[in-house]
Amino acid sequence: MNKKSTLSLSTALLLTACVTINIYFPAAAAEKVADEIIKEIQTEEPVNKKEPDAKVNDWQRTMLHWFDEALNIVISPAHAENPNLAIDTAEIRSLRAGMQKRFSALQPFYAQGFIGIQSDGFITIKNAVPLKSRNLVKKLAAAENADRKKLYQAIANANGHPDWFGQIKATFAKRWVGNAQTGWWYQSQNGVWQQK
């Protein structure tokens, strides 16, 4: 290899090393999404949502999302003032519907102080539940926590960033407490239980 080739190769490597792709977690958009989803779940009546366009199915929506991501890498967009998170997939819609349906069964147990929201955003049995309701509450809490975990991963996956699971979970944890009704129990970050 001659000196000129070595210099060209070194320059190319240096330029390649300087190129970074900055993909940041859109915290404000995540809070907005969390509030929207939680408020919908905590309504007793079904929310009439416009059905998605039948001409664009989930795989096409995913392909469009990936195309948009690739285009953003090639043509660097200006910092978006209001980035959005994708939350309209069949899996996310199904999870939201199931959680909304379950809420009517959970709500009395929140109100009576039998269950509370842990600092990680999952629910737990806080006080002794009457024997006749104990198994029901355990099943409801387990199903709710499983669906919350699936929801966070589904949102991360829908946005092409499975690695955002932890950040989405942390955002929802704060917003579950923020959207809790008066009288509900929640656990602060330092582990102390408080009533809203």
C-alpha cells in the first residue's frame, strides 16, 4: 500500500467515525401518549375511536415507519418540536381494550384501598383483601401487570426501538400516579405509600 492510499483510507475512516446517528427518546411525546392511553383505560364507557383506514394495514404502516426512519437518516431533519409516538397497531388497540374492560373490575379495589400503584407503575395488593375477593383481586392484578408490560413493549416495537421499553415503562409509571383518582394509594419513589 502506498502512502497516498494509506492517507485516503485513514481519512475515510476518520470521516466515518465522525458520523453519528442521534436517536433520542421523545419524553414529552411519551408523556402525552401515556396520558391519552391511561385516560382512555380509566373511562367506564367505550371510547368511539375512528377506525383506521382499511387500505393501510399494520405491516404497511410498519414499512412506512421504517422508510421514514431511513429517510431521516439520509436527510437529517431539523429538531422536531413535537415528535409523535406510533400507538395505532392491532396489538396496542387490543391491549388498550382489554385494560379498559378490566378497569371496571379493578376500580372498586382501588377505591377501597385494597390495591395501589407501585413506584414502578405496576399494581399490587396493598391491604388485606376480604377472603371472598382475594383470588379475583390477585388474578386482576396479575393480568393488568402483564398487559402493562406488553403495552410498553408494543409501543417500543411500534416505534422501531424495542430498547425504549425501560423509558416507556418509567414514563407510564409517573403518569399512572399522575392520573390516579382521589383516594387511590400510590408508592412514591422512596417507597412510602401515600393516598392521593
